[in-house]
Amino acid sequence: MSPIYSQVAAGVAVIFKTRGNDVQESDEFRRDANLNDSISILESALTDASFRKLLAIPNRRVHKFVADAIQLCKPMKVFICNDSTMDTEYIRRTAIARGEETPLANPHHTVHFDGYFDQARDKERTVYLVPKGESLGKQLTQHDRQEGLETVRKRLEGSMENKKMVVRFFSLGPLDSPFSIPAVQITDSFYVAHSEDLLYRPGYDYFRRMSEDKEIFWMLHSSGKLIHSVSTDWKKRGVMIDYKENTVYSVNTQYAGNTIGLKKLALRLAIRKADREGWLAEHMFLMAVHGPHERKTYFTGAYPSGCGKTSTSMVRGNTIVGDDLAYLRVLDGKVRAVNVERGIFGIIRSVTAKDDPVIWDVLHSNQPAIFSNVLITEDTEPRWLDDGREDPEQGANHSGGWFKGKVDRYGEEIPYAHKNARYTVGLEGLTNLDGCLDDPRGVEVGGIIYGGRDSDTWVPVQQALDWTQGIITMGASLESETTAATLGPSGVRKFNPFSNLDFLSIPLEDYIRNNLDFVNDSEHKPCIFAVNYFLRNEDGDFITDKSDKQVWLKWMELRVHGEVEAITAPTGFLPLFDDLKGLFDTYLDKDYTKKEYDAQFTIRIPEYLSKLDRIEKIYKESVEDPPVELYRELSAQRERLIAVPTELGDYILPDAFL
């Protein structure tokens, strides 16, 4: 068999291997018995082609990680993907051949079904592995590191027997950038590997040229035992995060939020890295709001799942950089940000041709897409809840064959698609994609938005009085009513500071401090805003329209540049009626009335005071040593609310503050 020539350590050592013959090794490798063991494992487990591809990456830690995964999981075969068209197409075809995805009427589209009990992120079984003597704070689920590693490795042992292991290489953030973080994903799910092709920047060539000591994130996932391509041991589902080794283990699950390591699982590792290095890793969209005279102003936005995050980043007339994850750094005195990803794993419920035309068009185009947990009709067309069409009578969904009136084992009616059904697409097919997606320096951030699902307190849009007040009373005080994106009941008001509580990997007080201090070295602090698209009237009806977010964005853009005045209210700066009326007319061709304005921007004193009570109680119970600014800003807001003249009543029209 021909020799395999592999560059193993750039400029240092080259291994020449001949299978079945004597092995010639450099002196450096002779000094590393563990590495030699790894190479032997790889040589015996990999085909010649995969062996060449892996050893072309001159990083010993990569070799060891893959070899350890092979020894632990015992796959039947191993496929190393080098991001070539041939390799990535093989992954897609295999996902279909194995039944993990099914082709749809559009040949560029497939559908994937997760198990009936594996439909969302499992927060309860996502655990941080903490060494003895360390703590991440009361709000995080933690387990002894040594015990946790033993548990998860036991579950992973032999988990890939009779299955093929896939090894992928990606970059979080643009390539060759101050923001770049290389990541290795090992999985036995071709659906996971295919999804990542759409969602992340290919990194194989980046790994070949990066330095030996570059920090890497490591992901190891197994679906476990399968029946009809569905994980059967979901009761032993688990995600364990070993932050000491930057490693995420995921087992007995297929839902993307639990298995695509580069998404929210890598976010947890990135938050720790950002904490060490003085930047921010955030659960935020990144978009450009287009203002007057062809001006573009970039905004980040943190919204819990189901609160309008993706739809905001896609508002027509503007351009999108990313819909979910952002890294923020101060470079040359400016706050700059990048999209960690290059695709969208979005909630598809309520996507309609009228309200979400860009996404609708992409999902009906030849852009590659994966639908998950939707309904498939007899014509192999995907359907999802509230899609603006007449409800179907029958089809196939995550419960198997579906018909109207079908119930589960508890007698509950099964909807024709799951509330948390998703779509996965690359950004390159979007007509509103911003040209700066892959700028290695990122884009300058003009504003930061915090938004939640709030039926009775926050107004539709307001600006913080200053950076500190915004971080504390908007970011650190963010609440939202729960949705189907996580396991558990919906409609419960949950504390979710910065829309990042589920993903924190450092104590909350440290994270708040990092946000407060982040702009200390910047020449210009971004403006902070809060939005709420879910305010209701006494009858329970929403008092804003989905399209109204266009106006809120345009108003925020003008405020960043100081081009409109505002009302100073106890909670922040509010828009003037005349400014909003003009924006509604210009951008929505809508006659915005004073009655609508008063209903939307009334300051609800009792509700705000109740919110402050809740937030203070939570922090006193869960945070031992909060920044001094926390209670100071909450107390200051309380004092401003109480100071409102009693004759104005409990519900104050915005004009009263003029």
C-alpha cells in the first residue's frame, strides 16, 4: 500500500506511515507515547482516505480527541469530513439513506423527526461538571466533575457500535478573525452533521493552518440506541459540559438544541472564554437597520425563544447578519460584533407569507433546507402551525401517522405539527443578507436591544437612560413568558437575564459585572433599548401588530444618532407621538392614532413595582455578591416610579412626563 504522508506539526515533524510495514517516526513523536497510541488507534480504525485527511491537520490534541472517542464509542466505521463538496454531499445522502432525513417534494429539502419526548432543549439534564471546591452559582445545575465524567462516559461506551462516526471541523465566527474559535464535532448522527453544514463556517482548512496551541472547543455526541432512526433511551438523555477541558458530551438525544454542539452548548464554553479574556458571548441577533440617506446602523438583540428574535432580525427594509448568537469585542475603541454562525435554526410556527416574506420565500425556494417536527402531507409538502393556510386533515408528524383528533397516551390532542417545529437554512439564500457577514473585524454596534414576552408591563419600545441603567433594569431584569422552545409548561413568567440564563457557565454576578464593565475601554457606548411585542389590553388582545416592529427599529436607529427627541419617563426614554406617527406613515402606510399611542406607552406603575419586587427577590435569593450597581439601579427606578404625583393615578399617559 502506498505511503501516507501527513504534516503532523507544522514546520516541526512529518510522519511517514506505511500500513502493514515498519513505521518511521520523528524523535518528537517517540517522546510522546500517548500520541503514538492515538496514531495507532487512528491507523487501525480509519480508512486510508480518512487517515490522510485527519493527519493533514497538524494538531496532536485533535488526534487524541478523535482516538479517545473511537476507543470509547467503538464505531463500526469513521468518516473524516474535509468540507469538500464530495464529503458534504455524502453526509446529506447518508442522512437520507439512514432514515434520519426524508426527501420532500422539493428535491433540495428534507424533513427530520425527533422522538416524541425529545422535542426541545432539556435544561434539567444539561449539567456543568464542576471540580470539587468550585461553584458556578445557585442558578446553574452542577455535578461533581469526576462522577459526571464517569456517568457520561459509561453511557457513551459502545454507543456507536454498528454505526458510523462522523468527525467535523468548524469555525465559530469568521475565519482568521479575532473572533474565531475552532470547534470539533464528533457525532453518529448524519442529521446533526448535515445541519452543521448549513449553520456553521467550514473549518477543515482553518484547522490545517492554525497554530498548535489555539484553544479548541470539543463536542462528542451519540444518539444512542435507535429504533426507526429515533433515540429510544430518552429517559437517560443527558448533556454534560466539562468546562475544564472545553468539552461537551451529549447522549441519547437527537433534538438539535441538545446535539448540535456548536450552538447553545458551545455558547456556554464561549461565555467562560469571554470572561477570561474581557469580551462578551451573547444570545443575540445581529442586524443592520437602514436609516436615512442610505445609512446602516448595526444592532444586537437578546430575546428568549419565541419572543420575536428571528422575526426582528428579518424585518423587511433592513439587512441581517445573524439571528441567534453574537460575539462582541472592543477593537480600536469601538464595540464590534460578529455572527457566530452562518445559518438559521429557527422556530417555524407562525411563519407566513404576509408576516415573514423573506423566510417564507427561502422555505419555498431551492435553497437547501431541513424541516424538523413539522407535518408532512401526502404530497410530501411541509406544514406548520399558524402558517396562514387551512389546517390539514392528515399526514405524518413526530407522533407517526397523524389525523385530526389524534390524542396521545394521556388523552391530549396532538397538533398536526409541534409547537417547537424548526427550519434549518443557510444565510446565503436570504435576499436581505448583509454584506458584512464574514467581515473578520465584525461590525460596529450602535444599539443593543433586550426583548421579552410580557403581557402587562413593558411598553413596546423604550431607551435606557444610560448604559448602567440599561444593563440592570433591562438586561439583568429581563423576564419572559415561557414558550414551547424548552421542555415544561408554557405561559409561565420566567426570569431570564440578558436572555442568557440558560446558557451561563459563570456565576450570574460575574456575568452582570462583565456586561457593566465591557464598555470601559470603548470610545462610544452603544445605546440600550427594551422592546415588548406582547403587551395586551384588558380583554387579553395584543395591542401591537407584528409589523409594528419595523417602526420600533426605525425609531431606535434615529435615537442612536440623536435625530429625534424623547420623553424622559421613570423607566427610560419614550418616543414622542408625532415621531411615531410619521414613521408609521412612512414605513407601514398606516394611520397611527393618539389612542393607540396612549394605550401602548402608558406607564403601568403597579406592574413595574411588582416587577421590581420580583427581580430584587430573585437576586437576593440566588446571588450572594451582586455588583453594587444592581440594587442601586433597581432602587433608583423604584424611587422614580414612586415619585410620580399621586393625582396622576397608577396608569400614567406618556404626555404626563413632558
